[in-house]
Amino acid sequence: MEAGKPTRVKRTAPAKRSARAGGAVRGAGSGARLGSGAPSPAQIRAGLDVRWLRELSVALALPEERVTAVVRIPSATWHRRQQAGRLTPTESDRAANVIRVMATAVAFFGKDREAASRWMQRPAPALGGETPLEHSDTATGAQEVIDLLARLEYGIFV
């Protein structure tokens, strides 16, 4: 290896394609479908089952309170949503952003959920110093994180 040249990591499949194929983010027995990658638009419009956020919490190895804070659901509201069993469509859309990014990260890291979780919680200079998790709270931010993973996948300097 020549001095000054960046190291390239060869992966077997592009990050976006891998995540769509089912980025295996499934948690222990919660019944949500994180293993399928991300919820469908119809599921988001109807409001996601609260199990999606519980399972995301397990996948990220973070307390539910931290995940709901990223998705901007206050604790009193989260308590009501747990009783009702569903998120609103707006909350579901924000949750789907994070779910989609996590599924892409899991696929990038060869289905290693722990490595993806660690990466999601580390500040990234390419994201202005925010963690990928924090940056995923909007559709635009989530897409930027997915684009970052694609650049890393192909060895593009970031």
C-alpha cells in the first residue's frame, strides 16, 4: 500500500441494495418487522405499531426514551402511544427515517447489528459532527446518512 492513499474497504453489495433486501434488524421476539428493512408508506400513513420503536431501541441497544427523543416524541406522549398501541402518521414517518437508516447500516456492516449500533452513535465529521442517529431525525438527514454509507461502501473519500 502506498503512503498517502486512502484504504478502501471492499463490500459484496451496495448499501442501498442490501438494505432493501432485508437488513436483518430484527430484535428478540417483538413481532415488529424491522427485519424487512423499513415500513411501507401504507403502514406509515396508518400509524406504526409501537413495537417498531421498541424493536428499534433493541437494535440500537439504547433505552426507549433515547429513541423516542430522536423521533421527537415527548415521554408523556410516548406513554399514551404505548397504551393506544400506535404512533401517529407524522411520528411514524420520523420513526421510519431512523428505521431505514439503521437497516442500511446493518446491511453495510454485514448484518452485524452491534457494529451498526456503535456506528450510529458515533459523531461523524461528514455529518457536521452529529451522530448518524441524530442526523436521521428528518427525511433529508436520513438520506444524507444513507448516501454517506453508499460512499463508504464504494470507497469514495468522505
